[in-house]
Amino acid sequence: MKRARRADTIAKFALATSALLCVGAVAARRPPVEKADNASPIFHVRLPKAYRDWQLISVAQENGSLNDIRAILGNRTAVEAYRRGTRPFPDGSKIVRLAWRYQSSARNDAVFPTPQSFVAGAPTNVQLSVKNSKRYPTTGGWGYGQFEGGKATADPAVVRTCFACHSKLEPASDYVFTSYSE
Amino acid sequence: MKRARRADTIAKFALATSALLCVGAVAARRPPVEKADNASPIFHVRLPKAYRDWQLISVAQENGSLNDIRAILGNRTAVEAYRRGTRPFPDGSKIVRLAWRYQSSARNDAVFPTPQSFVAGAPTNVQLSVKNSKRYPTTGGWGYGQFEGGKATADPAVVRTCFACHSKLEPASDYVFTSYSE
């Protein structure tokens, strides 16, 4: 009887311990994140807080339905790869494209000799490319996300078009549109 | 005779000492710098080595004779003033405008649904505004410089036009064209 009670206590302890371990395991292996924690669909890319402090890679302007003016920034890993000409980009490289409405500036034009000045208007969206060759082997090692007002665009069709377009670029560019501007 | 020799020695010592002090004074009070040490004329503004690492303020595009696309970056003091809405900008603020030829991108247009893409071509010049209210009291506290290929543009007429144009802006903007883009 005494032995049985002891065995029972050990079994209960083992059960409790394994339950705790399971909870621990679940906590350590977080499930795939969706909208709730602001990650992009499919790639689960999050916008780092510091992205607005990253360094300038270059600028561009798109007409047509986009009608925007844009800046492309990179984290330290990406910018160093650009400056050294390293391709493919090393894992950890992050390239962010900020875009704003392309709009004529009446204020500037009043000062300049002729109407000629276009500036950044309201922000449109922010797109982020993250290099992780192990995590994204089927998309050239790149994961993609789009963010509007800081929130991940939830429609999976949006990020699905990213690599469809980037993959048309020459592989030597590592599927990246922007060149570094001195 | 002995007294005369002593007086002569003292005089020689005094002369040597004052000559040394003069050399020291010249070294401490460097003459106004021109082309030789790559400072702009009139304002003697130099381009800091780290400017290409500064943070993005905004982007713009100019047509007409300029025909460029540009990025405006700021040092930490300037960017913090922008983010906090501090005007006038505190002394030590530095704002740099990089510009490149505004050019159509055949590479991007081959991938996009319609021809629409413009990118940064060859660099044109870099213009720097430095806030120092004590040093530049007659130009709103701003000193100006222009640099081509890293070298200060030597023609004083170029920097003379800077404040002539900036001074047409409303004083509440502290004579700065660019607004911060989120």
C-alpha cells in the first residue's frame, strides 16, 4: 500500500513535469504567425521598428497606377553587401521600400524659376524583403511583406505577386531591383 | 659691458619667445579655408565623411534644367528636430541633399506591366546646409556648400544663390524646403 502510494506520487510528479515541459515546448515553438502579430501572410515577415533609421540605397519614381516617389533603405547587412558588391545578399539582409504619392509642390514652384518640383505626399505602403536562404528556398531566399500604416497587408495575393515579379530579373542581381546610388 | 651682454641675451630670448608664441597663435587660429581643404567658398562648409550614412528625411524630383531625382538626409540632430517638430533647427543640424540624373529604367519597364519606372542615374551634386546661428547670422543661421564628386564647388556665385532662394520660404519653416516623410 505504501509502495503503491509512492508509485502514485511519482506518476503524478512525472505527469505534472511532462505537462510543464509540453507547455514550455509550445511556448518555445510559436505557431505560424498571421495577422495577430503583424506578420505578412505566407512569408511571416515583420517590419522591424528601426527600419526608418536604416541607410539609403537609392530613390525611384513610378508612374501609372502606382504614381509614387520612393526611397529604398537597407539594414547594415544589406548596405554593406551593396557597397562591397556581394551577391547573393547574405542571410540577414533586409531591404525596405517606402513610397509616397508623387505630387507637384506649389510651395517649391513659387520659389523656383519655373514649375518643376515634385515631392513626397501621403505615404502609400512599405514593402520589405528579407533574405533567409533556409527559410525561403523556393523564392530565391527572399521573404516578402507589405505594410500599410504599419500594419501587414493581410491579402496573400499581394505578397504572392512579389517573387512573381522579382523572379523576372537576372539571377546575378539576386532578384533585386535597386542598385546602390553613390 | 657685462650688463650690455646680459641685456642682449634677454632681448634675444624675448624675441625668440614672442616668435614662438606667434607661430602658436597662427597654428591655433587657422586662416579662412578655401579650396585647399575642400570647404565651400563664403561659408567654409565641409562635407562630413559620414553623410552617406545619415537618415532619410524625404525624397523629391525636379524637372526643367535640373532633371534630377533626389534624397534629403539629415544628421542625428537634424532628424530629431524634424521628428519632434523643433523649429528653428538647433545649432549642429546638418541637412544634405543628394541628387542624381532622373532617368527612365528599361530594365524595370521590361518587368512591369507598362513603361512607368524612373530611377537614379549618375550623381549630379551634393548640397549641404549647416545650422550655426553664431557663425551665419546674416543667412538665417545657415551655411551652405555644394560638392561635385566629393569636391567643393569653388565658384562663390553658386553658394551665394542658396540663401537667396531659401530666404523666400516662410520663416516658420526655418528656411528649409523639405518636410519629413513618415
